[in-house]
Amino acid sequence: MHTLEEAAGCSLPSDMRAWLAIVGFCNVDDDLSFRPEWFRRIDQGQLKGALLFAQDTLGNFYGHVPADGSIVFFSRAEPAFAVLASSFRDFLECLESRQFKVMEWVESLTLAPYDWQAD
């Protein structure tokens, strides 16, 4: 975990750290992938400093915002995002309540424009 945090340039939230320690890197329902290579910090835009941690089958990314702990969806198709949950634990609970159908969840989201030029 320490090596992953060093590579990403930030600490993982404790609930994500605990989940990875138990489950490890994996795919959830073949649609959501947790792999070490997805873990990286966003270095520009309005959520600069957020940590990307997963990718879905359409190439969308999922990130953690350290400022408030929220979990955010980042669209690959357009510069847009949506807040999914208030924490990683809440994200997992929402995912479970949706029977791990992340792609159905994504299709139901209302996206906000993402400003990649923001400081």
C-alpha cells in the first residue's frame, strides 16, 4: 500500500486502504476495474489533487477528492463529472445496493461540466 501511495503522491483514505487490504486489486462485476495503474493524481482542473483509483469498461475514471472525501465519476466521453458518494465506504454501499451494476449507475448520472483549466 505504501508503494502505491508513493507512486500516486498522496495517502489513500482509510476505508479504501482497508478495502484494498481485504479484497485486493480486482474487477467488480467485470465492469469496474481496481488496478494499481489506475491510481494517479489529477494535476489540473477544478478537482486538482483528486486521486483516480478505478476505471470502467467504457474508460471512465473514478476518483477520490481528499478535500471532502467524496467519490467522483469522470466521463471519458466529455469533460464532465458527477459526485457519486460522500466517501469510499458510501460508494461501495451504493454500488452494492445497485447490485454492482456500475454501468447502469453511470447511465443514470446527471453530469456537470469539468473545467480542466481551473486552478
